[in-house]
Amino acid sequence: MNIFILVSLFVFLASCLVIPPFSHAQDDLEVTPIAAWLFDEGFGKLNQVAAGVVEDRTGNGHDGRIVGDVKWRRGRFGMALEFLSDDEDWGHVQVPHHDDLSLQSFTITAWIKVAKLIGPQKKVKTDAEPAQMIVDKEVLLIAPNKVAAVKNRNYSMWIRADGSPGSFACGFWNAFPEKNPLETERTKKVTDDEWHFVACAFDGNTLSAFVDGNELSKIENKKIQGITPKLHKVKAPLYIGAQQQPQPLVGEHVFEKGIQGVGGVVDEVALYNVGLAPETLKSIMELGLAGKYGYRPVDPRGKLATTWAQLKAE
């Protein structure tokens, strides 16, 4: 037998015996988003008013409807959405609730470009903290006196307008049946009109906030007054670009208007049902979602014509 063939066969067999190094599940290349919005439907529509639907590129069906004052802008990768206010409510993307969006561990990633700190945006009087919301899944219920009675936040990312103004923050909050919030601490100011990659990861034990690939806040999930904070599953839509309007304490909930908008441009939002490792987040930041997961370009013609009624029926 040819010596080259023998050597090649030996190398092949030896490679089969090599045991791959152990890696955590969150580092596995097979971990992919449960929802991802690249906002590339706006090609050819730069600076125009955005309308219609943005596609969940994972194929899991979590398409979102564009609501209110939103415009197409250049993104960090391709196109992006700028969320604006018409003095009545903030433009946003609204993704219908589905059970697989209610999470007990999570990672949220996004690119943001925000020029300034807007400050408290209290269109409705509540005890909600002032913020510029990037991604939000929560139910904020108000009593007839317009003071928030219950705030159950499954997960959120926002820009602080108090405490450390202009800095990135994230976390979750349960107000009922017990009050047990878990939020990140001081991170980095992101209201400088530059692109920033922001991410929030919670693995069930630790909540971490990242800006531009750097872990800037890490909070252990410890008991507070004998209670360990846990994520509260809510059936509210997922909002991108604003916080959902407060809902009546009793009666039917109608999720339409947005408050406390991000006041800037958002691109490449992704949601995972695990807490990703810092190395994985850096890879997402460097490659972009399409580069990381091989998402193909969208054809905007069909998606923009999709109606909200069709989405809700799926």
C-alpha cells in the first residue's frame, strides 16, 4: 500500500479517537436564537417611514409589527429602525406573545445608536422608573388612581435616566405576589451617538450586562428577605424600542401604545433561552447575526404586506 495512503489513514483514525474538550452548553455552536430581527426589510427606503412587519429570521414565527412613529435608518449591519415619538406615544415593534418567549434564563443582544439622554418620559403617571427602553417584556398594571400597582417584568434592557444617567441596564422585576427585582448596576454611558453592542445574560444564577463585548456588571441571584428572585412569565407582547403602555388593573388589556422610548436607532435584536458566555457574545458582536448564523437576505416585498391580523392568526 502506498505510504502516503497509510499515513493519511493513520491520521484519520487518530483524529477519530480525540475526545473534544468539554464546553458549557451556552458555548455550543448549536445554540441559536429563539428569535432574531435584523431589520433589513428597509433596503431602498432610507429615511422613509417604516410600516408593516419585520421578520423573525430564525423561522420560529416571531415576526413583529411596526407601530407608530418609526423610520428606516442605516444600521450597524444593513438597515435599522429609529424609534421616535409623536408626543402621544412612542414608535415600537410589537411581537405577539408566545409561550416560548416567556423565559427562565435568557440572553438579549442588540446594537443601539442613541444621541442623547431624554430623561423621564412620564406620559402616564406611574411609579415606573424613568428609562429609555430597548427591549421589554412585562405587564405594568395601573389602578384607577394612575399609580402603578403591579409590575411583572420577564426581562428588559434599557438606558437609565436616573441613578447613573445614560448608562445601559437590564434585568427583571416581580411585584406580585412578592417584590423581588434583579437589575444590573452601573455600567457605561451609551448616549453618545455612537454604535454600541449591548447584551444582557441571565443563566438562572447570575445576571450580567455587557457593552461592546465587555462585562461591566455581574449580579448574583441571591435571596432577598428570604426569597430568591425568579423570572415571572407574562403574556404581554415583546416590545422593541419602547415600553408597553400601562394596562388597567382589571378588565381587558389592549397593548398598542408605547411609552419611555429608546429615542434612537436599534439594529440586530436577538433573544436566546440560555445565558450565553462572554466569548459567544463577542463572536456575535464581531460577525453580526447573519454572519454568525448564516441568515440569508430577506425579500421585503412580501413581508411588508403581511397584516397584523394574519400574524395573530398564525
